[in-house]
Amino acid sequence: MELYQALITLDGWTFLAQICNLMIQLFIFKKFLLNPVKNVIAERKAKADSQIADATKLRTEAEAMKAEYEQNLQNARAEANEIVANAQKTATARGEEIVGEARAQAAALKQKAEADIAQERKKAVNEVKDEIGGIAMEIASKVVEREISEKDHKNLIDEFIKNVGEAS
């Protein structure tokens, strides 16, 4: 039991030596271990903060680029719509121009055909007049050859009508 009692008893000088030993250990621990660990933690925190700041900056730039891209896309769509509208207007105007030209050509052809018909009609009338003139001359020569009675006059007219009918 004496052995156990020596373990439990408190000796002043031993206690003081143990306290001094603890203080020296805490000083060494703080000097060589705790301060370097704090420095490493501070460096890592500074590095993380700078990376977060860089990421925030990059995110802001990306959002600005996205907004610019969307604006450019919207402008391109508007320009494409404008080009399509202009092409439709041009096509409509060209179509109307072609229809106008076709109508003008049709009117010119119709006018030419009417002029040709009128010319042919005049030509036919002139030919008929010439034939009538010839027939009239023939009738006149027959009339001069003989004296005409009413019956002969009627026969000459019938013959004239018959010849005119055959001529046309």
C-alpha cells in the first residue's frame, strides 16, 4: 500500500516542475506547430477568397457575354425578318410588274389583231366593191346591148344577187 500512497501524494517541487514542464511544452507547441498551422490556414483562406472573387468575376463576365449574345441573336432575327419582308415586297412588286407587262403585251397583241382584222375587212370590202363594180359594168353592158323590160330588169337584179352570193 505504501506504493500506492506514494503515487497519490502531492510533492510541491514535483508539482512545480510538472507545471513548468507543461508551460515549456505549450510554448514549443505554440511556437513550432500552432503558428505554422495558422499561417497555412490563413494562406488557404486567402487563396479560396481569391478563387471565389475570380469565379464571381468570371460569372459576371459570362452573364454579360450571354446578354450580349442574346441581344445579337435578337438583332440577327430582326434583320432576317426584315430581309424576308423586303424579299417578299420585291417579289410582289416584280410579280405585279410581270403581270403589267403581260397585260400590256396582251393589249398590244389584241390591238394588232384588231388592226389586222380591220385591214382584212377593208381589203374584203374593197374586193367586194371591185367585184360589184365589175358585175355592175357587166350588167350595164348587158343593159346597153338590149332594152330592158320590167321582167328583164327583175331577171338582171336576181342574176346580180346570185353572182354577189357566189362571190362572197
